[in-house]
Amino acid sequence: MKDKRENEFVYTSFCREAYDLHNGFTIEEAEALSTSHKRSRHYSRCGPLSSLITPLMDIARNSGTGHRLTRLVIMAMLAEMADAGQPCWQWKEDRWISLFGRCRSGKPLLMAFACHLGPFTSPLHLPNEGTFSLYASSIYGSTVFSHQLDLLTETLISLGYAQQNQRNAVSSPLGLLMLLNHNPRLEDMTTELLWQAQQYNDEQVSRHIGKISHGLAALGIISSPVRMRNYTEWHEKPVDNISPEWAMWCRRWRETSVLRPRSRESQYSFILRCGLWLAQEHPDVQTPADWSVEVCASFIAAAGRMKVDELALGTNRGQRRSRRSGEPMKPQSRSHFIYSLRRFMTDFENWGWGRLKFSPARHLSTPNTPLFRNGVNPRVIDDPVWLKLIWASLNLRREDLLSEIHYPLSMIQAMAVIWTYAGLRQNELLRLTIECVTPQSDDIIREDGSTVPAGTLCYLHVPAGKTSKAFVKPVSVVVKKYVDNWLNERPGDQAKLNDDRTGEKVRYLFQYRGKLAGRYMINRTVIPILCARAGLPLEDSGGPITSHRGRASAVTALASVPQDMSLYELMQWAGHSTPQSTMHYLRIRPTQLAASFVKADRVTHMISVLIDHDPEAVTLTGPATYYDLGDSRCMNPFWSTCPHRMACIGCDFNLLKDSAHGLILESRTSIKRYLEEVPLTPDEKAIVEQDAEKIEHALIKLKEKSSG
């Protein structure tokens, strides 16, 4: 951040008391003004018109106006004085404005004369054309204006704004700020002044005010930048057909609640919509204290039947209809409806605003039915797609950018690598600070005595999120590599910004041009770039690829590998507050589940049975029975109670089919390779050798069967 002392310069405003601003004209002055020839002859500081010309010449010299244009404007001023019969400092506003209308050139200098010698309280009260920079430079002096413009431009360039044409882009809005503030000094500008300038009707000027605010914030002049565009994020919702008392309590709750803005505004919308329902079904209920157990039950029943846009508020800008208008509301919306009302009622009583006739926790609890229950269902990205996205994050090129994005490639790549490797929520990723990554400086000794060498991984400091306090998690060292690449390029001269969740001032990792990256950056910029690089569509079998699906894939991958993390370890790594949240991310891969199913299906379904009625095949228990096991048959009449079912190849009761020959040869090769390549304990080796003997015995039986 630049020190404000660097902005110190000598600025001396025009002082009227330093000049002889007398009333009327002397005889010599009146004579010298009488004709254009005499006015031209006496155009100097030493003649009879010196007291009239000296303040004009000083103002013109300070403005940096050329000699030819200065002479032209001053001669027009002297002619107007002669016509008015009084010096310019005695003119009324209408004469100045009339002269402006007749003047074809030199209007900035004429405005400087009017501001310093006329009756105007603001330069903007005069007609103005062209750029404000010319007017501000003429009024406050070209040297002063250039110094302030240079300082602001250098600061913006240090924040990452393009150097080309930056001076021209901000000169006019800076001039407007100076004129509005009646002061050219940057350090005297305020946030209120910036908002005032943003309201100005010249869009080409006002749209750059937000950019200037980033420069002022970097200089330490204002606490934080203003928004780049002047718009209201939340449009006030109409309260037509809602009881005034209910609307009053809703607004009071919104003004008192400490929820984050989006959550607060969303719940405010839900409780206002309850007012529409009350007006239709229970018009006598106008305050929270009027609610009863019966009204609560009636509302929950109505929520279960509610359709999209049935209780729509719209905004003062017009009604917005959903594409699903008229369709049944989704379970998540129903549960949010009831949750918002329950929280509102709880806060109403806890804050001492009144007493309720029911228990919000009990009588406004969300029903445990499919209509209201929409369980957590993390949708992981298909494995082949996820692996390609990881590859793409490590191999981005400048030509992969899909548009003229003003964010540097190194910033986009750092964001992409963190998304694919760290399993963070979108909000957590965007709020990482510049100190978020630290190296693994020491070796780590595992429980089995092996060592993880220093530098194998790094530690990521995750900010406080939705379900956890700030914590540290280990991630791949590749994260540090790409974060360092971005930090080497990231403009360092940027002001700290307020963290809207913690209230602290921090330097964000993904802060560029003085502002935090947009909240839709990952879904709308990073993921489309990665998909294009990997040659993938923006959807897979689970639907659109989103930021949170990437988090689900990263967490699930850690729980789906051999020797995976324990549930508690995975909970800590994911930043969950309870193991129940982590359980939603655990899964068995479909291939593993299919293999287990096939194995179980063989024994749980009915086995085909062959009965041999040949008298010679009769046994003590009756006719010979053969159970069909696929590649073999079992001759054990007590097969259903055999404790060794499916481990049949070495059993004397097992009768192999001819089709089993290829399978047995394949098994023999597999066991032989296992003995040669895998280190085994003596017990394990003995078991494997027994299996090899059984296979050899089975091959002998097959050979004897075919020869017989």
C-alpha cells in the first residue's frame, strides 16, 4: 500500500484578497475598454487595465492554457466588461451563463474565471461540454491535476490494471470528483463523494468511479472500494396484500438479524410470503403473537400442497415468473419455507418482542416425509471426467482461455488446481488469503515407522466456513507450486478487504485490481476452461459439472481407495462438523459393488438341481442329486448346509464340467505368478500352495474324465 505522504504537494487555491477587485471602473479603465482597438493595445499588466487583467492572467497561467487561446478568452472577457459596465467579479450568474453560450472556444478557461471570480458555489452549475479533466485542470491548475492523475494511474497499474490508456480512462472521472468536491486533493475524497459521482448522468464517466475507488483504497484514503456499478443487490419487495403489521415485523427482523446478506434476504422473502398466505387463509392473524397451534398445522399442510409461484412476491421492478411456475414445489423449497418461519418465530420470542402461544421447535418442525425431506446427495463427477479435469488443471495454456478475460492465466490455473486437489467449498476457495499455503518443512513419521519426507505435501489454511472454524489441511505439494506462480504475478499493492463472514481485514489470494474474484468465477469461467482443455462437455451423467460436485469428487476419492482415511480423518479434512455429514460422501465404487453382488447372487438365488434316477446311482439317502454351480456340479446331498460352499474345487464331492478346463488353467497361471511376484508370510505361502495342489488335482480329474 502506498503511503499517503507520497501524495503531498503544494496546492494553493486562488485568493481573491490578493487582488484589487474594486467596484466599477476608473476613468482610465473605462477609456481603455471603450473600443476593441484600445483593449488590444492595453492588453498587458502594465497598462490602465492591469487591475482587470492581472487576476485573469494568473488564473490562465496556472491552468496551463496556451498564450493564443488565453489572449482570445481574455479579450472576450474585456469586451463583456465594457458591455456590462462593471468588472467580471460583479457579474450575476445569468451574464456568465450567457457568455458561455456565445463562447466557441476556451470554455475550460472561461469556467476557471467564473469559479474564481464569479458567484458560483459549484463549477457544475455552469454549462459544461467535453471532458471534466479539462475543466478541473483549468480551475485547479494543470500541474496539480497532472500530479494527482499520475499518482492515481500508477496506483491502478500496480493493482493490475492495464497500463495502456489507463491515464485517459480515469482523467475525466477524476476531474468530475475534483469538481464535485471543490478540491483537487485525492486524500480529501470520501466514499460519499464516490457514490455521488456514480449517480452522475454521464455513464461513460460514472462507470469508472469504482475503478478509482480501488486506487483510493490502495492509497489508504478510503477504507474499502465501492462497487464497480451502481446497483442495489436486493430490490425491495412489494408488500401489497400483506398485513402492514406482519410486514413491519418482517422488516424489523431483517434489520436485526445477523445472518449473512444472502441468507437474511432469502429468509425475509419466505416470511413475507407467509403474510400472503395469512391474508388469504387467516386474515385475523396479523402478528407472530396471533399464531396458534392450529394455524401452524394449517400452514404446514398448505406448504405440503404449495406450487411454484403460488405465493410470489416479485419485486418493484416487475413480476418474475419461474420456468416451473404452477408445478409442485420441490422438497428443499418446502423445508426452507418452514425453516425460515420457524427461525423468525424463535427470534421473535428470544429477542423479547412478544410471547408465542406455541413452541416453534415443536409445532413448526419440518415433517419427516418425502414431501419435505430432500436428503443430502453429493453427486460426484464421473471418474473418467474427473481425472481429465485434474489433468487439464495442470496443463492450462493461454490459448485455452475462452474469452478476453482480464484475469491472468496464473490466477485461473491456481484456482483450478486448488479446486481439483483441495476439496474446498466455493466460498472457502475464493476467501483464501495470500498466506494460505505453507510448506511441509519437517519429515513425518508414520505409525508403521515409515517416513514422509519434507516437501512431499503442503498445508492449506482454510478460512472459517459454513460448518467449521478456520482449520489447516494437508494437500498435494502441486497446490503450493501453482499458488506461488500466481503470487509472483499477483499485484501486491492492493488494500486489505473486509471478510464479510469474519469481519476481519484480509488480503485475499484471488484479489485482483483491488477486488475479490466474482462468486461465479469457478462455475462460469474456470470449469468451462477446464472442460474445453480436456475436450469434455459441460455435463456428465450426473448433470452439469459444478464447483460443489468437484468437492464431492475430491472427498469421495479419498474414501474410495485401498488403505483409505478413517471416517474421523476424512471429516477433519473435509471441514465437516459431524461424521454424519461426511458419511454422505462415502461410497463403494460401482465396480466393487457389482463384483460383490455377483458373488452373493450365486448363493442367495435358487441353484439348479439335477436328479439321477439310474438304479446304479442310488445312494443311501435316495437318488443321486447334482447341484449345478456353473462350471461344476456338487454331489454332496447336504450342499445347502455345507459350511464351505463355493470353495469347491478341491472337494471330493465336486464334479467338474468340461467347460471348466480353461478357467482352471487361468487360475493355475495366476497362482503361479502370485507365488513368484508377491512376498508372502510362511502361513500365506502354505495356503497358496494348497490352492495350487487343488488346481492340479482338478486338472487330473478332468483328464481322467475325458480319457474315460
